[in-house]
Amino acid sequence: MNRVTVMRVIAWIMAASAVAFGLFTIAFGIVSPAQEIHAVHNAVVASLLIVLSAPPAVAVARAPDRSIRWLVILAAVAIASLATMALSLTLDPFTLPFAVLVGVLWALVPSRAGAVPAGRPSLIMLAMVALAAVPLVIYALGQAELQRTDDSSEHAAFFHWVETSFYSLAVLLIGLLAALRPAGFRLATWMAGVALAVLGGASVVLGGRASALPEPWGWAAVLGGLAFLAVGSWEARRQPLAPERK
């Protein structure tokens, strides 16, 4: 098989696995009473798989020879996972293989041209990312610390603390990509906005559960995620697409 075919196979495996495990997490979290204490974690993990991992993997699988932008998004997710594993002093066996496969895709991609699309950043979106950075980083550091220090709970045994830390940093990095090139990284806008809103919505509905954002930060995350989607869509429409996407 040539490298494009290998990329397609790997990306489809990544996408299918993310969707399958995401749906399983949702179903298992609903039907198992023992999962009630993990409700926020299950929402975050499902979103991590279905919202932040599967879409760029599907995009790579559909056009491996023209996948550099989607690989940049996947790289942001992988970097967030590696950073939070380092902060947590924990190797997460559920996310480490994903990061490794992203590296394999980068090694196989035929051309890395266009990794930084033509265009200009959105000052409004950059301001929104900067505003979200402080609470998201504080949240990520706190969750990583819990993974380091908690040696007895189910949350630590299931790697939930490191995964919520990973999630928040991934949202931040993907949002930064979207702000830097709204027209070139439209998928990143959608991913970051939806993922932030999911975290906020789960915190509002499931307040008091482990890893839920305290009030009023849950509502701030919901509104911030929706606002990021709206502003990102507006900015992408007012900026021309990069030449290779015309």
C-alpha cells in the first residue's frame, strides 16, 4: 500500500474508534447507576471522542493527500493530551495511542504545504480565546493535580482527571487555531465552540458532580461556546477562503 492508502486506513480506524467509544460512553453512562458519579466525566469523554477527535480524523480519511489542515487540528489535540499527561505524571492508555497515531499520520502525509493557511487572524476571536484561557488553564491544572494526588478514587483509576484536563487544554488550543485563521480552520471553530458548550452544559445540568464547573462558570462556558461559534462563522464569511480551497 502507498502512504496515502495507509493514511486513509489509519484515519478511518481513529474516526470509527472515537465514534464507537464515544457512543458506548454515552450509553453506558445512562444505563449504569454506578456511573452517576461519573456523569460529567462521561459527558466530557464522549465529547472528547465525538467532537474533538472524530471530525478531523474523518476529514483526513476522506482526503489524505489534502489533509494538512485537519492534521494541524489533530496535532493540537495530541499536544494537549501529551501536555496533560506530563502535568498529571500519568500515562493515559486511552489517549496515548491516539497521539502516537497522529504522529504517524504526520510522518506519512505527502505534503505539509498549507499547514498555516493564507488569511488573517480574528482579533475578536483572539480576545475571546484570551478571555477563556485563564479559567480553562486553571481548570486544567487543577484536574491534572487531582490525577497526580488521587490514589484511591474511581475517577483516578479510570483516568478521568487527566482526561478532563486534556479536554480543557484541547478546547483552548483548537480555539486558538480557529482565531488565527477563521476561514482556513472553520472545523476548529465548530469543534471548540461545541466542546466548550458541552462542558458548560454538563456542569450546569450535573452541578456538584466531580469536575463540574462551579457557578457561574458553567453558564459562562455555555454562552462562551455559542458566542465563539457565532463570531467564528461571521468571521469566516467575511474573509476569503485560502486559495487551495477555492
